[in-house]
Amino acid sequence: MRKTFETFSEGVLNLFANVGVVIPYFFCLSLYNHNKSITAYVLPFLMLYTFRSIGMLLTVYIPFSASTMLIVSNLFGIIGSLMIVGSLNPFFGILGGILLGLASSWIWPYFLTIRTKGQIINDFHITKLHWQGSIIAMIILGLVEWLSVKYNTYNAAFILLALFFLISLIGSYSMKNKISFYHNGGLPEHDRNYSIIGIVFITILVMLVFAIRYSRLEAISHGFDLVIGLVALVGLIILLLYQLRIHRNLYPLSLASINRGVVMNFILLYTIFDSSLRFGFSTLLTVYLIYLAGFEFGPFILKKHLNMRYPLLILGLILSFFNITYFVGILLCALFVGSDNSILNNSLYNDPKIESERAFLVKYQLSAVGNISQQLFYMIIVYILGYVYNVDVLNFFNVNGSVDSSLLLIVRLAVTFGVLLSAFATYLSTRNKKKRA
């Protein structure tokens, strides 16, 4: 019985690592969607979204091992879930959202680091029994979430979420105890940048991402729209320069990692709003399922055709511009993300310039830069158009919004061109490196 529970706990950990970004997000989004009249319920969602975006940028300041931080991530998940039960009190809602956001941001890269180390030294492997535990946990969470939506009983959902984070925490301890690398205590040091400027900039970025997300949920003045747009533009430039300066020794891998974040955010954020406006219904589940399929099958489909992944991405972006081929285009972009993700994992983990404990953190840190950059660029376009044409920003994200099709076309052209530019620049950089090699 003990062995069975241990395997199940590691299976729950595996589930949260793989879809930990999504589960708390959907729980908090459902809580807000069904309680829009209660302002306090928007705070957990906004905080989770903001700190999920920023969380990876904070890892450069964290000196602890991956095994310790995996345990911390689950603890944050437990405490955050329980705090959201009391989120009618804004203090608990804000703090709960922050903790769940950090847990969502950290749990996968730290798990991936430990799992890879365990596989290399043959101390730990994910088995079919682990996946069975993951599936059982996913069914239970999905059922409870559905019942919560149907009967508006979200406290039970977040209590169950806290319980599963507790089981995942037990799985973290079990996994750590099996891997001899984490028993020695003498983990290698990594260079950390404790620059006050960096901390101040991340703080500003937190407030900026929060303001951007808030403007998608609540109406604000056009003047404030323009201010946010201009600050976002400055923030975008500084973010790119600051992060590329830190990781210049990894070029062009750094650029490839950033591009990964750009494409992922294009699929999982922009296309959800864009396709809903095009087709007149919520496409969130459709886009997410297409993304999952592309991400999982990309490494296998493109295994023998790796040189085709950037042309495939560029084709996907072009196809996504037309309604009739829209979802095919998204699938091609998702296949690229899945394939490129596998390549980046191997390249960064085996790069002599990066200590193995930091390899995946560096990838996700740079991907977060790309993710945030694409968000900022998208919103800059929306804010400027909203100000110039006197259109509420909310209408750009509302199926029932009264935005002229020509303005939506401008947004579509700008955003798609921005991702195309990122893809093309990364393709040229990685291709030139291969030629020099």
C-alpha cells in the first residue's frame, strides 16, 4: 500500500509538472467568470497570471537546489489554494494568486531538472504506473471543476487542489530521496545577478503585466491606455536588451529560447482572443487541445526533418492569417514548439557553459522573456489603436465588442508580422551557426 501511494504521489507530481501552468489558471479563471460582479475575485486571477509570467525571471536570484525548489513550489501551491478559499478578503486573494502563480511557473522546470538528472544516473524514471496516477488525478480534478462550475461551489475545488498539491509534495520528497545526486549536499554554485537595477526592473515589469491584464477585464480611460502602451514599449526594449546581455554567451540558443516563448504566447494567448473574434465563440479549449497535440507529436513528426521546423513555423503563421486554414496554421506552429522544445532541452543541458542544475531554468527564463515580450507587443498595438480611434480596449477581447474589422486586421497584421520577424531572425541565426560549425 505504501509503495502504491508513493507511486501515485509521484504521478500527481508528474501531472502538476506537465499541466501545472493550466490547472490553477482554469480554476481561478472559472472562479472569476462566474463571479464577475464581485471585484475581489478578479485579484487571484490577475495575480496568478502576472506571477506566472514573471516567476521564471526570479529564478536567477534563487540559490537553492532544484529539489528544494520543487518542494517550495508545491508548498506555495498548497498555501495559495487554501488562501483563495478566503479570497473574498482581498489580502488572501492577492497572496493566494501570487503563490499559485509562482507554483505554476516553477514546478515544471524544477521537476524537469530533477527528472533528467534521475534518468541520466538511472535513479528515477517515469513509468506507466506514474502516468496512470496522473490520469486518475486529472479525472478527479476535472470532475470536481465541472461540478464546481455547475453548482458554483468553488471552495471545494480549491480545497481539493490544495490536497493534490500536498500529495504532489509527498511525491517531491519521494523523488528526491531516490536520486543520489541530491544526497551529497555539495551542489555546484551558479552565477547570480543580484543587481538592484534588475530587481527594480522586475518589480516594474510585475506592475506592468498586472496593468495590462487588468485592462483586459475592466474598462479604463484612453489616456491611461496610452500611458500603459508607452511604458510597455520602453519595458519591452529594456527587457530584451537586459536579458540578451546576460545570456549573450548562449547566443543563438538564447535567441531560440526567446523565440520559443514568443511563439507559445502567440498560440496560447493571442490566437485564443483572435479566433474567438473571428468565429464568434470561445475557442480556448480548441486552441489548447491543438497546442497539446502539436507539442506532444512535434518531436516525433519532425525527428527526421529538423531543418524544416522553421519553414513549417513560418508557413503556419501565414496559414493562421486566413480563416479557412486558421487551425491548421496553429497546429503547424504547435508542432514547431514541440520539436524545438526537445532540441533546446538537449542543447542547453549539454552546453558546457551552463551548469546542469540551471540548464532548464535558463531556457524557461528566456522563454518567459519571449512570452512577456509578445504580450507587451500585442498590447502596445491594441492600446495605441484604442487611443487613436477612441475604442475601449476591452472590445478588442470581447466577442460582442464593437471593434471595426479594419482595426482587428491591423492588430492581426502587426502581431503576426512580429512573430514572423522573431522566427525569421532566429532561423537565420541558428542556420549561420551551423554553417560556421
